[in-house]
Amino acid sequence: MDSFCAWDGDILVLNILGTPSANKDAIGKPKGHQLKVSVTAAPVGGRATDHMVRFLAKEFGVTANDIEVVFGRFNVNKQLRIKSPKQLPSVINKHLSQ
């Protein structure tokens, strides 16, 4: 992938640089080939990733089951596959419309 996000059919593939134990859940700005995403959960036993999946499910208008963690469940570097997102956060929408 040349970017932090790309379409694979109706699946949105996202490369993420996660920040656990943040002050708030937030989608940040792209950093290289990754999108910064902060979550309030602590990085214990994959809980921060699970929390991130639930947070992003709301942001994309899908269920948590529609998001697959391809790799990085126990790492800050992740790749997610989001099945048929109903809505796109502005940073992603702006990037994909270029």
C-alpha cells in the first residue's frame, strides 16, 4: 500500500499507528503510511486493540465484527480491514477523494 488506506473491493484496508492510554479516543492525522489513532484503554493483553476496534466501528458505522485485525493486535503498528463502511471519518474521506 502506498498510503495509510486503500480499497480492496468493498473492504477498506487501514494501516494504523496506535497510541494506547491516551486522554481520549481520537482519529488523528496520517503519519507516513499510517493513520494515528489514540485510545484510552491500556495496552494489556490486546485490550487497547479491542477498544480501538469498538471505537472505530462507531466511527465507520459498522459492527465490531465487521473489522478484522490483520496484524498488530499486541503492537502499535496494525492493519485493519473494515467491511463495507457506512461512513468515513473526514481524514479518510478527504484522502480517498484526492
